[in-house]
Amino acid sequence: MEKRTILLSNRVCLLIAIFTSFLTIVSFSFFGLINSTMTGFAFTLLFLTPLLLNKIGHTDASRILLAIFLSIGSLVISVLDKFNYRILEEMQYFEFRLTLLTATIIPFILFDLSERKLWISALIINLLCILLYDPIHEFFGVGYYNLGFEGPNYYFINFIVAATYLIIAASTYFLKYSFEKSEQENVDLINQLSGKQEELMLATSLVEKHRAQLEKENIQLNSSLLQSNATLTEMNHELISHNNNLQQFSYTISHNLRGPVASLQGLFSLLNPKELGENNKELFAHFNNSIKALDGTIKDLSHIIELKNDVSSVRDKVSLLAELTQIKTLLQREIIEQEVTITHEFGLSEFESVKPMVHSILYNLISNAIKYRSYERPLVITLRSQRIGKQIQIEVQDNGLGIDLVQYKDKLFGLYKRFHTHTEGKGLGLFLVKLQAESLGGSIKVSSKPGVGSTFTILLEPKDN
């Protein structure tokens, strides 16, 4: 520890001596052999004194002198410097203050914080050199105002320099504190590691003993995993086969039934209701309505199957504003007749997705809002969009009739589910919206209150470039 202290103080001593030598040479080259130049040369030699003191074992005295020499030397040279010129510049009263501030950190470099008396004494002496800078100059008749300068706020510079000194000292103190704390923690950690070395060696031997056993168990585990993987692969093939069979069955139901239904519709179109008896007219009407209902159900089923199996849909850039404009055109008659107001707040107006599906989602939600409007107030529909993480959030809010979620929450997105019977509808819209949102890797949720309105929130997974 003492060897490191001597080495550190010697290096600082040489650095300061080199620094003052450089300044002395520069001063000599510009101003010749004046008082301040000769004094600078003398202080350069004086800064080498700590090297001798360290050699003979007086390390504390060496460090004290080294910690205060720069401040005292700067003050002495600054006074002497004012006697060398007939015409002085104001800058000559400020330049040496920089050296005084530089001297602030030297005590923290040379002393440990445990050596309080030494580094606090050095700091106090350095601070006194700053505070007495002007009084000493005035004592020798070379003060700022003694020589005719008239800066009204000149003395205020002393407070600024003193405050800067305190800031540098405090900052350096905390830096030194953190460094010494980390250093002590490292020493403690090294001691702990040394103490744990035998435990680690013992643990290593135990690990070696268990390694062979683990290798044997790993071979058995790999064998079990291979067997389980083969079983899972077989089950996966079976599930794919079952899924294909279900899809084929769905297509058969939806497509093969279209022909007979179309034939029935054709046959009924050939019948002339006027030729039927009065007793058969009502029966004819029931048959006709049943066939139309069956045809509609088959079309709905086909549409649902197409959505569930459409894995190759092309994703394009979707403009919410363009889709909303198109939907307004499609629903123009209803919007005008029902005096509907549609507004939008698109925080995100464009993204990549399957355009027909996004269009269908918005169309179904807006048309539903118009269909189930309240007759007590004008209908206002508001669309909002924003990006949340990697997802796109779209909200469709209305002030319509609302839905009793306590009663219908579990049935809300079911197929052919309706919650208001005063208007026509098949209850397919919300089912399709949920199906399309999930097909796009997203989800839908709703908040609603009867008599207030509903807000449908769709989260989509975009495919950005």
C-alpha cells in the first residue's frame, strides 16, 4: 500500500513539474526573462522536492506539499505577473484562477478518504488561496481596482470560483468514495473467493461423480423423447387427416346441397300460384319461404367455410379512410334517411392486412350500429385506430340501443344469435366479424350498456414490411 502511495505521488509530482515547465517555456518565448517566468522556473524545481522527501521516507510531508504547491505557486506567480507590464489586460486576473480550480482534485488523488486530516487540510489551504486571491493582490497594490479596471461585478467572480471549487471538491469526493468502496468490495470478494476455492474443488469432484450418472439418464431420456416424438407425429398425421375429412365434409354439405335447392327453386318458379287452390296457396308460401331460408343457410355456411380455410389471402396496404369512404357510399341511403353522423379519429390510418376482411369487419359493425340505433337520439358512430405494440387496434363506437352483456355475453358472437327483434336480420354479422378478426390473427371484445351504446374493439396482427 505504501509503495503504491509513493509511486502515485511521484507520478503526480512529475506531471505538475512538466506542466509548470511547459508554461515557463511558453512564458519565456513570449515575454522573455521576466519576474513571473523566473518564479515559474523556481516553482518547477520546487515541485520536484516531494521526490526527495519520498526517497527519505517522509511520504506524508511529500503529499501535503504536492497538494498545496500548485495553488500557492499560482497565487505567487499571479502577483508577480502584474509587476511585469505597464498595460495589463483583464484576462490576467482570471487565467490563474483556472489553475487554482485544477488544484482541487489533487488532494483526492494523493490521499485516501480515511486520511481526513491530510486531505481536508490541503483542501482548506487551496480554498484560502481562492478566497484571498483579490485581497493579496490589493495588499501588494496590484488589485483589479488598484490598476484602474472598472468592472462593477468583478468581486462576484470570487463567489463563482468558490462555488465551482466546492462543486468540484464535492463531486471528486463522491467519485473517490465510490472508487474506494468498490475497491474494498473487490478486496472482500477476492478474500471470499479464496475461502470458497476449496468448496468449489469439492463441488467439482461431486459434479464429476454425478456427470456419468446424468449421461446415463440422458441416454434413457433421449430414447423416451424419440418415442414420444414418434407418437406425436403419428397423432399429428391423424389430426391432419381428420381435419381434411371434416373440411371435405363441410364442402360437400355446403356445395352439394346447392344443386337440389336450386332445382327446387326452379320448380317453384314454374308454378303459377293462381292455378293453385285456395287451400294450397298458404302451403305453397310456406314451402317457398322454407326453401329460401335453406338456401340462405347454405350460402352462409359456404361463406363461413371459405373464411375458415382461406389461408392464402393476399395482404395489401389497407387505408381505413378509403374503406370508410366506400362503406359510406354503400350505406348512403340509410345514412341520409336515419340522419347518421359518422366521425373518425385515425391515429393509424394505413397498415397491411387482408383488405376484403377488414372491409367486411367495418361494414358489419357500422351497418349493425345503424340497424340497432336508438330512436331517442340521433345516431353518432365514431371510428378510432392506433398501434398498440405490434398490434393494430380499431374501435367502432355508437350511441345506439346497447346490449345487455350480463344476459347475452356468452351468446354475443354466436351463429344466428339476435338480441333485438324489432328489425330484420339473421344474426350472422357479429359471428362473421369475430371469425374474420381471428382469421387475421386478432380478436374482438365489446363493452356495452343498454340505452347508452356499444364499443367494439378489434385487435389485428398486421404484416408490416
